[in-house]
Amino acid sequence: MPASVRLQSASILVFEVQQVVRGGSPKWSCDFQSNIMLKILWGSDIWRPKTVSKPTMSTGCGSTAPPAPRDAGASSTVQQEEFTLDRAAFTRTLRVVALRLPTKLCNAAVKQLQNHVLRLRHVKAILKSDDGNDERRVVLLATEVEEGKTGDDITLADLPAPVKAFVEAAKEEQASDPIISSSPSSPISLTIHQVIMDYNCFTVEEVLKQFFAPLQMEAPTSFETIDHVAHINLRDAYLPYKRLIAQVILDKNSPRIRTVVNKTGNIETRFRTFPLEVLAGENNLEVSVRESGATFHFNYAEVYWNSRLSTEHGRLIHSITKQFQARHPRSPLAACVVWDVFAGVGPFAVPLGVKGCVVHANDLNPRSHHYLLANINKNKVDCHVTPYNEDGRVFLRERARRRLPVHHVIMNLPASALEFLDEFSAQREREEEGKEGQEEEEEEAEGLFDYLEERPYVHVHCFSKADDPTTEALAHASDALGCELLNGKNGVSVHRVRDVAPKKEMLCISFPLPRYSELRRGGGGGKRGTKRTLDEEGKGDSKAVVQSNAKEE
């Protein structure tokens, strides 16, 4: 059965198979490598279930269809069933047509027949001649030969017209040149070459797509990379295949990736950490990450880190330094003071310290504080960055009580940072004796942050599930702060950071902090217009807020 094969691009080989039938020659297209994968999947024992709770269960499924996808509410017995990958099942031998020709004609052949030369990953299109003649080469063509056929059965009539035209033109040129025609390497002939394709020839996406295609499930090919760790976040339906997925990711990304983990639960702690399960590779979660000109070392299971936020980290660091230099053109960055309320291991604080800014960096998680201190020393910014291990509310109030300078406040805790904005509307306690019995006019009340002559900029991150996330985020921020924030007015801006999940977006609101009198005029609802002082109730509020909002994330 003759077949014509055409190469559409350098990476994906798309071909048309012409089937000779009575009444016409219909054509259809398919992916060359996908076609091979389908034959491998359905023609071999690739489905090998491994049961954790029932060792006596059958260890093979033959060529039968794979199990149906599991629903989220499936029973625990189904959840215990796991599948491992048989790499040998991907091995297949392809028999393709090859041109045996003089070495000096190889470049011309590849150039003229570029749409008909075999281009598969990990397969060379030009090889040494199989007859031992060093003056000849073999050029592989993208035409598969049926089993049972030999080289003598292949004729030019079976090949595409451009291949036929090239061979005929080359033979005529040889015949007209007596020197070339007398050379033992001159004859151009057709032969059959065997191409061994195995598991190594396919990418993560190709392997997993073909594995899950019969299940009518999308292949989970995306993952986050943290140094040598690949973090996948699998839905319940994929849990029976979790080790198979992890092993494919490990195989195809080694040696760069040495560990594959999956999140087994939600962020339900006030330290914003989540439980992880090592699915493949080394049980080593100590990582080192280079970002924004700084190096960070930490244990991925003990702190919160998201590599997908690297762009946001760089954007805000650049914005802070650029804005300070614009407002203070004659001042060095060493005069810029930043408060990082939820600093983590220092993705904002340490790079700002590297640039020369003075940073007060705080985090409630003792392990984050531990690694923050280590990263400060590792990057040699201990003279610029001061670490704290306090509650966010306490950190803000104590800095303000001591009347410390600040130009920018970073609040990167998107699940609950908006709830902390009411600290900026707190009233300063009376510090002079003899005033306890005196009544002051409402206009004379002083806010906790009114000592700052230059109003600092606040950068607060948040989540939104609304159809209009900007409007919703500003409404919540306005309610917590006690004054209306309007995007694009009075220095207020909203940056849309990234889509966290379907219909869930992360944003960053930046605004100059209003004075206390302006906050109190913002309205009388909620916490606006109320006197706030440092007390034990306030200390506990922030922890409760983080716990309740983290469950939502």
C-alpha cells in the first residue's frame, strides 16, 4: 500500500496517508509521533496496576482498555489503586525508506527534500552507509514501509514526486559525468532502514497525553520548579496515577529535576505552609533559588515559596526603587526605608537590601524567620536588612510607636493582608501625663502614622474571585482602611499579578497612606472612625484572620 509522507514543521511531523480504494483516494492527517504512541499504547501491556492494599491483585491488563477515570467522590479502595509506567512498552521499530547516495549529495538532498526527510526527536536523518562504504551516506525519508517488504520491493513509484524527481536528476547528472559514474560510490539506490523508537524519544506532554487520552482526561503536564524540586498540584481524579505522572516528569527533566512532590492538602495554617508528598526521586526538599540578584536557601516544606511570583517580586522591587529615586533624586537608595510586614524568606527584603535600601523584614513563621536570617547573611545584607519574628499587627504598631521612618510598606499576604489595613487607621495613644482627664476636640486626634511628614506608599496583595476583581479589591481595601480608594486617582493603582485558579486572580493595590483625619472622614461604617489602640485583642485578631482566610485559599 503506497504512502506519502510530508513534513510540516521541524518539530511535529504531519503526514497524509493515501489509501487506494475503489472510487477515489481519500486523505486524512494525523500526528506522526502520536500515531506511533497510539499503536504502542493499545498494542502492548502498558497498563500495569499496582495495588497498595491488595498485593494479590492482577499485575497486568493485557491490551484491554484502561480503567475509567475516578470521580472526586470515589471510594477509598479505588483511591488506593496506583499505576506504574512500563517504559519498555514504548519501544517500537520503524521501517522507513532511505536513500543511499554519495556523501557530497547529502546537503543537496536534505535541502531539496526537506519536506520529505524524516525528522523525529533523537533520530538522525543522515547516517553512515549500511554497506560499509565511507564515501556514501544514508538519508532517511519520512515514508514508512510495511512489514514483509524488502529493499527490492521499493521503487520510485512508491515515493512522493519530489523524491522521485531528485533521484532521477541525480542519476542523469552522474551518467553525464564519466568520472563520477566510474566511482564505486556513485550509484544512488533505495534501501530500508530500521529506526528504533523508545521511551526516550517522547516528551512529558507526548507520553502523558497519550496515556490519558483513552481515559478522556487532560494530561497534567504543568508543574512549578523550585531548584531541583518539581511541584505538581493534582486533582483527586489523578491521584491513582500520581506516581506514574511524577516518574515521567522526573525522567524527562533529569538531572535538572531530582524530586517530584504533590500538595496533599490546602493552606490551613497561619504560617501559610501546606503538606507535601514526595512521589518520585530524592526525599530532599532543601533548595537554593536565585532570584532578583539574590540567592535564597530554605526547606520547601517548612515555608511558603512560589516561583511563579518571581516576576511580581522583580516588578515591585523595581517600582519601589524607581519611585524613591524620582521623589528623592539627590538621595541614595540607602535613605529609602521599607517595611516588609510578611517577608517570608525574603523575596522582597533581601534584593532590596542588595540594592542598598534599609529594610525591616518581619514574618510570624519561626522557620521563615530562620531562613530569612540565613539569607540575609548569605547575601551579605545584614547591615541593610533587620529581621523580626512578630505578629504583623504588632510589627506595624511597634515601628510606628517608635516613630521610625518608612517610605514603602509591603504587605504580601494575599489571603488576608487586606484585613490588616485597619492598623493604619489606629489612633496614637496619649503619651503626655495629665491629659488622661482632658477632653480633646475630634479634629485634634492624632493617628498612629501621622508623625510621617512624607506619606509612605503601601503595597498590599490580595485575591479576588469577582467578575471585576479590581473593583472588588478596592472596595474591600477601602472598607478596611476607612477611606475610599479609586483606581488611577490620588496615586492609587492596581496591578493584576496572575491568575491563581479559574475565576481567582491575584492583585497588588498600591496607594499613598492618607492621614488619620482623612481616614476618619472616609465614612462611619465598619472599623472606620473608631479609636484603635494596642491591646491583647488586637494581637489575637491577626492570627485568627490568617487561619480563616488561608482555608479559603
